[in-house]
Amino acid sequence: MRRLRVYADTSVFGGCFDPEFRVASEAFFRQVRAGRFALVIAAVVLRELDSAPGHVQEMLAQLPKENVETIELSEEVRRLRGAYIEMRVLGPASVDDAEHVASASVAGVDLFLSWNFKHIVRFDKITGFQAVNMLCGYRPIAIHSPREVVEI
């Protein structure tokens, strides 16, 4: 059976150290280590982790390399990121959030996980991302919180 390719934005890494999100975030990374999910991350995750505390950075370092795929920032990602801003799914100040979703969409992931309920995991934002994706020739993206996806 094919493993699900799951994009996790930086909030899922930090969620391991937040009492509200810890259980589901840790369960997700346990399931990545066990091979249930293939973790997909993008250049924007690596940039954000660079400025995160060391214990948050360690979450990525502890994962088996064969279970992690990294997406480079490409012109295709830049174009889709710009389309989200241009179509007002997100404002210009949320360019990194747009880059997360664009990277995952271009990579064709099965699921996108985030704890960002302000800019990403919200009904109006999800429908906006899906509409722009369809207009630009990409599949609608399935955006969820880790709680909706992991087995605890």
C-alpha cells in the first residue's frame, strides 16, 4: 500500500511543545518515524526552523531521512504563491503561509497539516486555496489539523 505524502508546516513541529497541540503533533511524528506517512516539507519550513529554538529544530533531525521529502522553492511555487495573494486568499503579509500551501500543492501531496487556524486551517481559506488551485491547474488541497488525521 502506498504511504500518504503529508505536508506539515512549521506549526506542527512547534506543536510538539505546546500543551494544546502536543499529543497530536507527537503522534504525527511517531507515525512518520513508523513509516505510515511520508513527510513532505518545503524550503519555507527549513527557513522557519532555522530561527526556531533548538528543541523544535531537533524534531526534524530525529526523523529518518528516507521518510522525509524536501521541496525546493521553484518558479512554479512562486507563481502559485503569488496567485493566492493576488486572488486575496491571503494578504501580502502572509506570503510564507501562501508559500507553504503553494509548495504542497505543486508537490501534489495527499494531505496538508497545520495548526495555523488564522491563515490556513479555516473554511474560507481552504475554499480559497482550492479555488485558486483549480483555476491554476492544480488539484484541490486537503487541509486539516493533525488532530483530524493521526491515530492517538
